[in-house]
Amino acid sequence: MSKIPEKNLAAYEYFWKLERWLREIIYTELKVAFGNQWERHLGPLKGYPPLKSLRNDKRLTHMKTASARVLDYVQFNTLFDIMLLEKNWRIFSSYFPPRKQLRAKKEELEIIRHRLCHFRPLHKNDYDRLILFLKDIDHQLWTFCTSYNDLKHDVRLQDEICREFAKYDPFPWTEVKKNTFARVGMRDGSIMVDLTIGFAKRPWTKRGPFNKRDSLYHFNFMTANQKRLLDYDKILERTKKYHFDCIHIMLDNFRNQLGVTVPVCIDKKHTKELVKAFYEACLYDSRYGSMDPDEGEKRNKKLLEEWPEYILSGDNPLTFLCHDMPCNFLL
């Protein structure tokens, strides 16, 4: 039996990256736009029913994984069908070639993937076709991540969520001169956990003020004393009932801060309850100590195996990548 061709192995790895990022883009953008109703916008899912695949996957309890989204059981070609839907295309068009070209690319990629996954020979140009598509969308994936961390701040506290929790920001935004704001102040020693709030607009939205259908809140909880650690295990358990409303919960390898992103379109009253629950959990489930980042990374990876995909570790680009960090994603 001959060895596996190197290009086949490389192509398989590229498809693994591509498919995971496609699922992440679909989940994130639909959740921002539609909140907890996001799965209703997946459209009529073709092929083997993903819900049935999910149930079959969980049936064998001795080998089940933490995957919990129906989207994670959608077939590769159907991921493109979801994005190409008329009602969804406005959300995804900024990341891909024109719709007509993407349909043609989808057909090519589907055939190449079938050849790989069913161990058939590749056409001599299949690998190059795959690489060309990845090059076409690589920068757009970078934009997807960097825009997630391109945070703006409600310096005038016009948003009721920002007003509600402004007291937990030790250095609030202050108008230092007309129309010029800066974070100033003196730390209040009674505040044990700091909370800062930012907004992020998505690339597919029009310029202008934040609104319910194009933005997300970014809540960052951080121990006021750097010698205190957050007990992520206990915090996640304590806040479990609110995870459904979050887009992501972001862990830090030093374990002294926790990021939580939430769609702006979620009911304000419920968002306040969510933020309060996470704040109290960070307050109660912290302890004195320090964490070596390598050890923190090891522990966080263990948590990723136990919790669904909305938990992100500190090495995920969605948790840190900014516009001043140029890089390649897929190649």
C-alpha cells in the first residue's frame, strides 16, 4: 500500500480549518443578527438531518463530545447553502466572492472534499483550486476576527446597559474637554472585580450608530487585584443558565479576566440579569494566587473538552486579534 500523498494530507488540513471557520462565521453572525432565534435562519437543511446526527452522536454516552449545536452536524455543502440564502446573503457577502462565483466554487470544493474523504485520487489541479479559494477569503477571515475585537465605547452612557454597570468601571469615560473623552479616575478600593463594556459592529452593517441587529456587547470582567484568580470551573457552572444567551465566553491563560459577548438584540432586562450573574460569579469564585500561562492554557484546554463551542481559550484569534496584527489564517 502506497503512502498518503503529501498534498492530500495538506488539503485535508486546509478543509478542516475552512470548515471550522465557516461554522464559526455562520454561528457568530446569525447570533448577532437574530439572537437566540439564530438557528431558525439556517434555512431548510438538506441532506442527512443534522438534528438526527446530533442525537445519534449523543446516544453513545461513553464516547460523546461537548458539541451541542445543530450547526456542527450540518454537512459541508449545506454550510454554503445557508450563507447563499437570499435572506442571509447580506450578512455573509462581505466575506466571500460574488454570489454567482461562490456557488461555482462551492461545487468545486464539494467534489474535491469528497475525493479526499473517500480516499479517491485528486485531479492534478484540485490542490491548486483549493489554495486559490483559501487565498481569496483569507483576508476576509482576518477581518471577521479583528472586527470582533474592534471595540467602541458608549462614552456618553446613552445605552441603559452601560449606565446600569458604569459603577463597576474604575476608570470611566469622562469628557476631558468638549467632545473629547478619556478614561480617567481614581480606583475605588471597594471594587473587587472591574467591568468594562464595549460594542463591536459587524462588517456587514452600514456606518452609523449601534443598533439591535448589527452589534454585540463585549463585557470584560477582571480581578481588581492581579494576585487574584478566577475559578473558571465554578464560574461556568454558576452561570450555566445564561450561556444560551451568550455568543462566546472567553478564557484567559492568566485566569484573571473573563470576556463575555452578547447580542445587543437580546432583551435588555435579561441582559442585565446575565451581566449581574457573571459579575457575582467572578466576585464569589475568585481566590488569591497566580497562574503560569502555560498551566493556564493546559487547564483551559481541558475545559474546552467539557463545554460546547461557545467557550474560547486565550489562543483563539477571536479573543485577541486586532487590526494592528496582520497575519494569514488558512495558509
